[in-house]
Amino acid sequence: MPAPKHGDKRAEQPIAAESRRLTRTVEPTTLSLAPLKWLSVSLAIIALATGAPVLPATNWREAGGRQVLRFETPIVPIEIDDTGEAIRRNTRAYNAELERLILVRPEQWYWVHRWW
């Protein structure tokens, strides 16, 4: 199934169908901080449906209690003809960026869920 383009009036139909199929499907990540785990594909589904780039952001504490918030380079959705593969590729890209951000300051990473 071809990936719909942003602005296409029929765009929501294939993505909605694919998202129903993949909502309970998750993608493996290679986070080196943990054993193989599974993450949600929701962010990729939303980005593909809207055409909006994902804006990664990170924050950290510095000496004296100062908080720093940094916005990273936007990740433009990867659009290909196969919607399922587009969702998988985008999810992998987001997870790779997450891994990169965690590895900059791993001592400040706090994951609320006990996944590892």
C-alpha cells in the first residue's frame, strides 16, 4: 500500500488501517543501555499522517541546579510506498536519536517504566 502524502484527502484511510494493524505491534530497539526491548510505533504513525517533522528535545541538570533544555534537529518523516515499512523506518530513526541523546548524559536518564 503506498504511503499517503500530507494533504491528500485520502491520507488518513491507509494510515488509519495500518495503524490499527500495527498499534499492538512494536519495534525492537538496539539501545545499548539495555537488552532488546520493544517500543511503540505511535509517533511514526502520527508523523506520517500529518507530515509533521518530529522535534527531539532533551534536558539536563547542571551544577547549581540549573536546568538546560535543548532542541535538536527536526526529523522529517521518511515516506515510502509501503506504509508498514515507512512506520518501521521512522520508528527506528526516532529510537536511534533517543539512544544518541541518552548516551550523551546516561547518568541523568530516568525511565519511568521498568523495561530493563
